[in-house]
Amino acid sequence: MGPLSGIRVLDLSSFLAGPFAAMILGDMGAEVLKVEPPGGDLARQWSPYLAGEGRFFQGWNRNKRGLAVDLSTGEGRELVRELARRYDVVIENFRAGVTRRLGIDYETLSGVNPRLVYCSCTAFGSRGPQRDRPGYDPVLQTISGTAIGQHRYNGGVTAICVIAVSDYQAGMLMVAGACAALYRRELTGRGQLVETSLLQAVMTLQAQNFVKAPRTPEQGGMGIYPYRLFETADGHIFIAGGTDRFWRILCDTIGVPELGRDERYASNGQRVNAAAGISAQLEPLFRSRTTLEWEELLVKAGVPCGGARTYDQFFDDPQVEAMGMNQIVEHPTIGPMRVIGVPVDFSETPGAVQSPAPLLGQHTDEVLREIGWEARIAELRAGGVVR
């Protein structure tokens, strides 16, 4: 199933960016094998747990088989090289230099399989003075300007987004890079190294904020108004008055049509400069009704807006259901488990959620038999090479 049916992906990654990329490729029909150390991907240890299985791990590793192997052993590295002969794509997000030290880097694996597309993601990239620096998404959010940029949404307080935005973006960049390299391979017969990083990802998410013209001064305030959360009688609602037309419709709907026709606020630039004064007039109005009342009124009028909901409330939303984004899979120890649906629709070759995240080493014996290592299974297990 899916447009990538027939493509085989070897997922050597851990935590988030790499596993998420491999999962999306699996959603699109690729056959994905997740390779973990005998102790498992450390994301398995992040709470909360479902029947002993980490919920975070479940969110990033569906549609995969699982193999547990110790890459610090010669036999473990030999196994990965043997697998690389049979696979189309490798996904890894080790720190710079680790794969070379282990002998599973692009140069080594492409030597046994010249058609291999090797996708690598690090925190700071594979070159430059900070190539060896460790990093997680909040680190990149903080140093890239993102945390300070949150000022306008957090009352002047520096803050990071609770969603690991650079990890997810890096994952999607790997998906795009893998697909582009696979297409190129169809033309040339050769694979290639595809690299990205959390640094590159966090910058692409806010490309507009890095645009500068040294000889040309900026004009006008930054941002859109209204484009913010407002407190209601029982919660919050986000109002996105992204155009002058939406601004006028908003004012008509909430009962202040004169504000929408005030020449002082006719353009977005004027509203941004006068945001504090306008907010002082709008805030008491929004506190006069509930979130649901405002949302129903404004949606009917055509104003982009959204009431603040919990994860559970949104997952049960009829629109989420209509888009097929609330799926149920059967996990061997957890039982029925809800997961998000496939985020890309294909008219001719639809992807699907076919299996939950694998148990640690669930398919180890199966994979070893496939590559002709059946006679070595007992020896490898006894030696702690596989689990």
C-alpha cells in the first residue's frame, strides 16, 4: 500500500527526528525496519507509559518492524552492513562522527550498496565549529531567536514551544530529501548522501525572520493584528484577522462596526502600531461570552478563529474524523490504541496505518532468517549481539 510500496528503509535513528521521518515513509508504503540497541531506543523510557511501553515511542514508530542489535560488536556492525545491501534508504541521527567510528557511515554502506540513499540528521550539521555539539529541539529554539520571538504571544516572556518543532521539521526535510534522492536514483542508478540538521530545520520554519536588507530600512510594525488569543468567559479563543476584510467582518460580528470602519485602523500596519489600544477595547467584549458562543458566531460569519481545546477534545472533533486522522491500532501488549492518521492523501496509492510501534526486538529472528543468518541466531543471542 502507498506510493513507496517496494522501497525498504533501514531506520538506525532514535528519539524523534529520524524515527518520525522513517514513520512517515512507512505511512507512505515503505517497508521500515527499526534497528535499536539491546536496551532500546531511549524514547521507550520517556513517560508516560501504556502497559510499560513509552507513549512518546508509540507516537513516532508505527508501521515498522523491530530488530535489536549491539552495534558496539563486530557482528552487530556486520549485520547492519549485510542489511544495507538489501535496503534502499538508511535513516540515522547519531552525533557527527559516530557512524564513521562504528563503520556504518555513508562511505562504508554505499560501498556495499551504491544505490543506497543515506539520510543523516544531526543537531548542528556535519561541518563547522559546532559540528560535535550535542543539542535538542529546545536548545535550537532558544539560540535561533525562536524563544525570544515568542514574546509577542507570551506577554513579553521568553518561551519555547512545547512541540519539538525543529525535530519534526527535520524529519519532514529528511522525508523530502529521501524522496528526491530516490527519484534521482531512478535517473542515474546511484544513491547519495542526504544531510540536514535541527539548525537548518529551525531556520526554515521561520525563514521570514531572517530576511534582512542591509541597505534598506524596514517600514511598519512586525506582525498581523488581530492575530492572537483572547480570553473569553470560560477559556480562550484565537482570532486571525489576517486581512482588512476579516478585520471589518470581525468588528461587525462582535458588535463594534465603527471600529472596523475607523480610518485609523484601516490597514494591517496601522492596526499593528495601535495594537495595545485596540486590544483594550476588544478584550472586555470577548470576556462577555463563552468560547463556544464566540466560535460559532465568528465561524458562521467567516472569520478565521479557534477555541482552545485539549488534545482529547480535538482528537474527537468531527473534522478530524472526516480527515481520517483519528485511527485505532491493536498493540500486542497495550491492546487497542489510538494514533494519528496518515497526514498525506494520495488519490491512486493511499498510505495506511498498518501496525503499531514494534516491541523491542520483536522481529529480530524473522529478519535474521530473511538474510540467511538462521544458523547464527542462537550464537548471536547468547553473545548479546542481538535481542
